[in-house]
Amino acid sequence: MSDSTPDMTGSTDRPATAARLRNLGTRLLSLAAIQSDRLVNEELAGAGARKWHYAVLATLEEFGPASQSELSRRTGIHRSDMVAVVNELADHGRVERSPNPADRRQNIIAVTKEGHRLLLQLDKLLAEVENEALAPLNPSEREQLTRLLTALVDHHGHHM
């Protein structure tokens, strides 16, 4: 079967797919993202966390304490959503707020020991999810995929 012919597999596991759909990169990217997102969300929920929790904890761990507006810029989480994320993390003792000495109107957010422990747990969990999601790819292909996805994300203005 060539790439331009319909997928006529008689498999009961997967219905036939039109060639133009099988070969449409944006569709494949979307389907892969949906599957990856589902896996990540399910596993994080099982650990009592969400993707935004991980993003905030990882950012604080790497760059140190920051204001909510700085966290918003670094993570891409909208400022209004950041308030809820920080509140959730603070309610569970994963981050703490303290007044910004340079501007008392702002709070500085810092990761706590509990937040650090959770981050390490989530790192392991997400590594397992990534291994599952990328199982058909060898290490070289995984690196290439990461480079290609980074190029797409950067090109469209979502610098990481």
C-alpha cells in the first residue's frame, strides 16, 4: 500500500483511514497531542497535581522565587489563572508567599520542601508518561522529535 492510497486494512482494532488524513502533518500532530495530553492529565491527577502545578514548581525550582507576574511570563499561564494555581499550591503547602521587599504590593512565590518533594515525584511520573507516549521511537528519534517540536513552538511565538 502506498502513502497515497487509502488504508484498507481489515483490522477490527482500527478502521480504515483516508490517505489524505494519514498524511496530514497537522492532523497527526493534533492526534498525538491529544493522546499525550490525556496521558499526562490522568497521571498528574492520580498524584493530586495538574500540568500548571508542575510548570510553576519546575519554574520556581530552576529560577528561584518569583512574583506571580514573572511566573505567568515564564510559564505562559495567564495572570488570572496564575492566581488560582498559586492558591492551590499554597493551600497544599507546596509554595509559600512572602511580601516583595522591593514592592510591598507584590508577593514573591517560593517552592517549599513539600513542593520540591512533589516536583521530584512528578518528574519521575512524567518521565514514565513520556516513555509510554514515545514508546515507538528510539532515543535518536525522540531527540529529533523534541528538536522539531521546539522549532515549531518557537516559530509560532511560544518560546520556552
